Amino acid sequence: MRKFVIGDIHGANIALEQCLERSAFDFANDLLISIGDICDGWPETNQCFETLLKVQHFVLTMGNHDFWALEWALGNEVSPAWLANGGENTLKSYPDGMPESHFNLLSAAKSYYELDNKLFVHAGIDTSLSMENQDSSILLWDRNFFEKAIAESMKEHPTSLTSYKEVFIGHTPIHKLGHTKPIKCAEVWMMDTGAGWGEKLSIMDIETKEVFQSDRVENLYPKGAGRN
């Protein structure tokens, strides 16, 4: 079994399929860990879940966009912020509502996932608290942890921010910092390479650190197909 982590997909199923193909991902035997935000942005959230349901060993950590989509699927009030940030395309991808198989996968998403002293979480953590005491809003929305890792990496002698060997996060796209591939700052791997904004989607072999990427997502869909 090889073990992979994938960045924020944001409804870009073509990019997801490219990453799986280019990494020679074995749907029956390999492990795939998503650090969240399967939903919203590009028009194929529905198709993304169909693809991921084929993966026999799949772990999803909840992203803030996944949380918004789950709230809708549960019949709760739809957030205007969700619709304005890619949720409208998720609604369009489910004209008849979210099927049970997709709902079950989404509702089973973990707040965080630990494997071999590695942590996988969507946004970040409060380093002053144990994982059992983390606030869910920090796990979904935090950018302070990202900023701390960036600042630590710029020191002459950077140290670890956590007790984990490695931490994998998404949420904050690093293409805005000029990076086209995942970067490591202190022990923190930043996996969101901007697929939700038209850049490339990235998947990484957790053991070898080999990275496989899609084409630029904006070239995979018609102009204007993504979020406004």
C-alpha cells in the first residue's frame, strides 16, 4: 500500500482524475487522504465524490467548504457566504439533491486524522491545546498556524511547532506566495496549490514526497466555470 495526500479539490474532477492517473494510484490497494474542500468552486463536486467512492482506502478530513455543503445536505439554512464562494456550483451539480452515498462519505469526514505520528487537518491547529481539545472552527478556518509555520521556516534555526513528525494542511493556497508545488515549512506541509483558483491540483506520496499534479484547472473547464 502506498499512501497519498491530496490538496483542496474544489469540484475539479478532471484535475482529480489526472492526479490519480499520473501518480499511478491503485484504487484497490493504495491509501488516499484528503485534507478537505472536495466541494465548491468548479462545477463537478458530484463527479468528485463519484470518483472518490471508487477508492477502497479513503480518509476525508472536513474542510470548511465541505462543512457548508453538509449543512445544505442536512436541510439547514444555506449560508450566503457559501453560495458566493463556490457553493452555487455545488448546488448545480446536485439538481436532484445529494445522493445517500455522497452524504454518507461527507458526513463521516474526520475533524483531523493521525497516521504514523503525522497529522492531517484542513486549516490548522491551536498549538497550545491537545488535539482532543481543539475548537472545530480552528480546524476548519484557522490561518494563524499557516502563518506561524511560514515565519518559523524563515528563521536561521527553525524548530518544530508541534510534537508531530509532519503536519499536512490545506485551506490556504500557496500559489499566492509564488509556489506552484507543495512546500514544507518547519514540519508543516502546505498542500493547497490553488486548484480552486485555477491553478494546479497536487497529490503527494507521503513516504517518498514525490508530487504529481494536474494541468492548470482553469484550462480544464470553460471560461467562467469556476467561482466568481
